[in-house]
Amino acid sequence: MELKQWYLEYRIHKNRPGLLGDVASLLGMLNVNIRTINGVEGKTRGMLLESDDDEKIVLLGDMLAKVTNITITALRQPKLVDILAVRHGRYIERDSDDKKTFRFTREELGLLVDFLGEIFKREGNQIIGLRGMPRVGKTESIIAGSVCAMKRWTFVSSTLLRQTVRSQLSEEEMNDANVFIIDGIVSTIRSNERHHELLQNIMQMQSTKVIEHPDIFVRESDYDYSDFDIIIELRNNPDEEIVYDKFTESYTDDI
């Protein structure tokens, strides 16, 4: 049978000596391999497992449910957030109401870059919005995520070095495999007709588009929040408010 990966997560109530060894021994008896293991935020432990028998995983869950010192919080085929939680030892914050919104701070740039890298590896059309105040690291994170995914990035509009408004791209740049970086303010407020035509063509491509300042992009265009597959928020600190009225009117090369 084909090997499948599973994500096991449990909360520890009493971390007695040998607890991890007992869990590992149980996995060994069931011939379930541990690929990765890590503590996840305090008294929670996550594991990426591998097995060729689904019934063994069901049996594992039943047996671990009887262990009094732990509570199973997840036993499923791994999602991207599970893989990154084990890899980094921390969860990605996700909006409880809008499940496609993920939140990061500057202290979590490594986690964000890893997250973007995995997203960018996916094929086909996807539109990603990236909210954040000036100089918080939005564009740099997109570029680093593209490097992690071994993808070429193409600036359609940007203010990273100077205000960039492209009106045409080369054949090599107009490649579905590229990651297209779009500044939602520049492309809607500071653009011209030729840029608008180019933008429409890119938005129809089967490729990854990352739009900085998605709220302005939605406000000033015909696109809607439902068009976005993922919304990412990047803040300097968890309490920072992302507001646009402070810089949309003076959108200069310093941003």
C-alpha cells in the first residue's frame, strides 16, 4: 500500500518522564513512522507520521485516547499549517471568522516566508492579498518566498526601490510559472491605461499574483474580496492597526 502522511497533535496535562518514549513505542508497535516531531507552543506536541495502513492510524487514535496524561487534539492528514507548526514550533494565527486570512508579525518573518514559499509552489491561478503598513517587510517577504519556491518573481507595480508602473512585460516575464507582484495602490491610483490593460491580462493568467494593499485594490477596481484565495496581514506588532489614510495620499518612493 502507498505510504500516507498523518498529523498527530496532543496536549500534555502532566509531562511525566518517559511520556514521549511511551508514545513513540506505541507508534513503533503499530509500524507507524515518525517523520518529524516538535513541541508546538508550550504543552502541545505535534508529529508528522507516515503509515501505509489507515486502520493502524484509527487504532492509534483509539489507544492514545485512553492515555490519561494527554488529550489528542488532531489526528488527520496534514494541512500546510500543520506542517509549518511542526517545522517552526508555533501556529500560524488564523482569523476565526474569515478562514482565508492569516496574521503574522515581523518576529515571524521566517514563518511567513516559509508559508509563502509553500503557497507559491502550487500550480494554477491564485490571488494572494498582503496587508501591512509601510516598511513592514511585505515585498521582501514575497521575494524571499519566491526564492524558497524556486520561482521567478516579476514586478508589475511596486515602490520597493522607486515607483514602478509597468506598461509591458517581456515574453519571459509573461510566464505562468512566475510570481507576479502587484502594488494595489500604484496599480489602481497611480497607473495609466496601458498599465491597466497589462494588469487585466495578468489577472486572467493561470499564475500566482500577490497584491499588496488588497483593500485599496478592491476599492478602486472591479475585483472583490471573494476573488482572493488567501489574505495575509503583516504587522510590526500584534496590536498595530493597518490604516491606509496615513499614506495613500502621499504614496512616494519612500514607502
